[in-house]
Amino acid sequence: LASVHELTRPFLAQHPGVRMRILSATSHEILDRLADFEIDAGLSYATADQAHDKLPGFQTLPLYDESYALVTRATPGLPKTMDWSEVGRFELGLLTPDMQNRRIIDRHLARAGITIAPRIEANSIVVLVGHVAEGHVEQGQAATILPTRAATFFAETRGLANIPLTGGQIGTSKVAFILPPVGRRTLLLDAFVRSLT
């Protein structure tokens, strides 16, 4: 969501009469709404991580590979990068398990040999960043793990450190547009897709 403007602003600038509505939803909700003709397209992950998350005939338009960063209060001595295996020393707040992003993060942590029990779970990145911005707590320094683009967006103006996570990677997570079959697309959606390619 933090980078969706990179996709929409150029299109809106080229088409001043167009209006868009952008909604936030889980990957499951996006697919349900696509199947029910409630939305024109969805921004999600190119690869579904659960079998029922695939819609027959729907296509994906890969946009970029997602990477991750630890976001915590900026304090002296923080490293420039951090291995996934080191995040266990922070009091983590993470998205709820129904979010595909959380399931991807859990796989990265498992690959790094880390088992965590988040102190806070929320279905909102804003809630997690607010928790982190409060700084230190008795149990340790509060932190969250976000996609790098979101981490950059939230950290820049809030005195937070944005530490890229390295090692323990499970491969890339491609962010993509999920599109209905060609015959089900509106002319406006086709024009938007052409603006991306």
C-alpha cells in the first residue's frame, strides 16, 4: 500500500477524468471480491500460499520483488543491516496470521531458526508502527518487520530505524496485480494494465 501511488499517479496524470477507489484487504478478501465482480483488480502476491487462493483463469502481472526490513526506534549502535536470525532479541509486533505478508515473514523466521511469539498482533501496519514509535519497554526494544517499501515510508519521518534483513531468505515474494480473464476486464482496466507494461 505504501507504494501503490507509484502505479496509480502516472495513470491518473494521463487520464484526468478517471477516478479510482483503492481499498485495503487481505489476500483472501481480494480474491473473493475479484471472483464476485466487486473490484476490477487486486494488488497482492503473485504466488498464492494456500491452495484455495487461486482463481481459475485469473492472471498475475508481476510488478517487483518484495524484501523486508526491521523497523525499530532509532538508537545508537543499531546495525546497518541485520540477519533474520537476530530479530528474536526485539519485542516484535507483527501482522495477524490471516495476512499473507505475515505468513511469508513466518517462513523467513522459520528458515532462520527463529520461533517467535509476537507481543502484539494487528491487522494494521499503522498500529504496529505506532507501537514501535513508543520506543523501549521493559521486555526489550519494540520492533516490527515490514516490506522494505513500507518500512521506508513509515521510518523516514518518525525517527525510526529501517534495517534491511538479510540471510535466511526463502526466495523472493513477487508483488503483482491479480487480473480477471481478458473477457471480464473493463476498457479502463485494460488501459491501466497497458500503462504498467
